[in-house]
Amino acid sequence: MRIPLDYYRILGLPIQATAEQLRQAHRDRTQQFPRREYSEATIVARKQLIDEAYAVLSEPEQRQTYDGSFLAKTYEPETQQLTPSSKRNLDRPDEKETKLQQTEEVIPTIASRRLAKTINSQGRETISSSEFDPNTPSIEIEDPQFVGAILILHELGEYELVLKLTHPYLTNNNIAIKDGRFGDPALVLPDIVLTVALANLELGREQWQQGQYESAATTLEAGQGLLLRENLFVQVRGEIQADLYKLRPYRVMELIALPEKIALDRRRGLEILQDMLNERGGIDGQGEDQSGLGIEDFLKFVQQLRHHLTTSEQKKLFEAEAHRPSAVGTYLAVYTFLAQGFAQKQPALIRKAKLMLMQLGRSQDVNLEKSVCALLLGQTEEASRSLELSHENEPLSFIKENSQESPDLLPGLCLYAEHWLSEEVFPHFRDLSDKSASLKDYFADQHVQAYLEALPTETEAANQWVVVQPRRDRDTEQMFYQKEVDKSTVSDLENKGISGVGSVATASLASASKGTSNLLGASS
């Protein structure tokens, strides 16, 4: 059979290589051994081809003959029709000499091509010309050398060619392998499977580096599937699986960033993300998902994802995370309820966001967010009191600066709320990124007005019972009595289940939301 290889490539040399370079290359290639999983039969076949390449190229006459056919195959002559201007140029002596030289080079080339065609028509099996470039040089090998040839192609980085050449022999009940044509089937089949799996592994890594994450996953999964089907090479399966784990964040980002109409692929991205969250034990969990991302990097990754998720998708995702419980999940759920409640004029969602903020109490300074929630619920006195508890200097300076002619801070708070929603909240949602916030339009909505009028007054609300979501490790529901909202209320309403790690994670996320670097800019 003929295979798309040439002696120079086998030795890793250019056609201009000297005799000394040939000797050195042969010595280096024979001293390099493939992976230990290969059988002796494949190692021997590989060495035979290396020795054969050296034998031909180290003998001057054989090399000259080989070079003639090699160049004929590599450089396809093109027939060009002479234009009037080129005909006139032939009158110049230097142009005549050039044309004659080109003609002398083309004649032996055509003769060599005819000779190659004659050789190929002598009944030997050849690879279909559609399977590789017809101008690619090829050599004739014995059937038992096939396993060595594809191993060499793999070493040369010809991963796609390896997959093409081996595909016909890896179909179910393939006779060519079972009848011993390539050697002992018990040795040949595992070696072919190994070469194909390694080709999938390396090709998948190349696609990963090129930013083709789903293609990379498909390629890696093909190699892993073959190994599982044949129940071979557990270690290689582990290498492929490790890459698939590390590839998951990139796949999630690629799939979720797709247009919303490509719903199935986006859903697959969300499913992969959910698997990662479950393995980690939540956004700020300390479990291991094998992605290589620590807690802080994973938080940045989630921040990047939010730009590609709709309000509905984030609501479903982060509300579930808040119930783990997760401080970060709660924090992100608050943003989602706020954004959706304001944009869709559903103050009930804003009230829910406010109640969730009370869970974060002492762990984080969320008084500014609580103040905005109270404002949007028409609870102006509570909004002012929450604002007094905030320690966020920059926003407070903005609010005070825009309330100088007012007896309270409400004018500045209204302006800040619009700016905050438009510039810092909405941009994190795929379906709100181009929206702006208008408190005037919000409060003018009849549904909003009806809901706010039905809310208890601030005096009545002072003695209400508030139900807080219970921790999963407790059977009884925790209830907190809401006292009069003042400076002492924040600590009284703290969710006792939030861990120190969660507090740090929430702070990191809040910081990251103001400017997140591209965590997945390039694979490592």
C-alpha cells in the first residue's frame, strides 16, 4: 500500500540535508522511542521505515533518483498560455535563457509523473487521492509497516491524516485487522487504537489553543469513546478526561455566548455549568471540579458569564445557589431580582431582593443596596436610615453632592439609583444591557402603584415577622423578628449560616463586578 509520507519527513530533514545531517537525524530518530504502551511490532515497523529512509537517502545514486520523483510530485507544473507581452519578451536573450531553463526542468518532471502513475497502476493498494493532497509525496510500504507509518505521521503532527487513514480499519468487524493482514491482531488493534486516541488528544489540544472549544471537546470525546469501547489504556483515558475537565469553563463560555435562538447548544452550556457548580459545592464552594480554577478565579469566571445570561436564566441559576446556602449566590440573586423587578415593573421581586439582603447583614455592608430597594418600594424613611449605615464613601459623596438643596438625601439617592441600575446592574444581563433606568416611568406604572399602596406602612412593618430561608442542615424553619429598622437591626437580621469563606467570596465578587479581567483569554 502507498501512504502519504516521504523519506525526508521521516527523518525530519529538508531536501538540502547533507550526508552528516542524514547520519545525525537517523541516529536521533532511532534513539527516540514512542510511548511504552506500544507493542514491539509497531516499534520495529517504525524503525524499519526510518532505516529504509536513511538507506535510500544515504546512497548518492538512489537519492538522486528519489529526489527526481520527489520533486516531480511536490511541484506540480502549471501550463500557462503566453500573452502577447510574454511573446515579445522572448526576443530578449535573458528571457530566452530563462524560458529554455524552465522547459528543461518541466520535461523530466512530466516523465517522472508518468513513471509514478505506472507504478501506482500495478495492482498495489493506494490511498484515495481525495484523502490527501495529490501533490503530496508518498511511499510504498508493506502491510505490516502500516502501524509504524501512522505512528510516524502522529509524531510529525499529522493528526487529522492519522484519523483519516485509520478510520476504515476501526469500523466494527473489520476484516483487514482480524485476518492478520497488518500483523498479529492482538497487537495491531491496540496499537492502532492507541495512535488514534493520541491523535485525538493532540488534535483536541490544537483546537483548544485555536479557540475552537466545542470542536476540541468533540475530538477529545471521540478518542475517549474509542478507548472505552475497546477497554484499553486507562492512563491515556485519564489524560483525555483531565483535558475535558479543564476545557469545561471555555466550553461554557463559548456555548452560552451563542445567539439565544441556538437554544439547544446554550442549554448544554448551562448544564455543563451546573455540573461544575455541583462538584464545587456552589459558586463559593471548596469542592474540586478539576477545572483548575480556584475560588477567586471561578468568581471572575461567573462574572464573565453573566453578560451572556438573561435575567430569567440568572434568576433560575442564582436563586438555586442561594438555597445551598451560598453568600455569593444570595448576592447575585439580589442583583437579579432587582434588575428583573425594576425592568419588568414587578416590585414584588424587589421586595424579595430586600429580604435576601437582610440575610447578608453583618457579613457585608449592603446598606446601599438595601437603601435602593427601600426607595423602589416607596419606603423613603427606611431608605434614608439604611443610607446612613453605609460606609461606601464614593457613592455617598455622589448622593450628598446631588442633594445639597434638599433637607434629605432622597434627590441624590434617586439619581444614584438610576445611574447604578443603568451602569452597574443592567450591563450584566444579556437582555438588559442596552436598557436605561427611569424612576419616573417605574413609579408611573399602575401595577407598581397598586402594589406599593398595598404594602404595609413603615410603622406597621416595624412589627412584622419575616421568614428567612432555612439552612438545609436544619429541620426547623428559622424565623427572625423584625424590630424597628435602625442601626441595630442589621446585626439582628444576620443569617447565622453564612461562613467566613462566603463573606470573603462575596467581597471578591463585589470588587470583581466593578471591573473583571478576561479570565479565559487563552488556554494554558
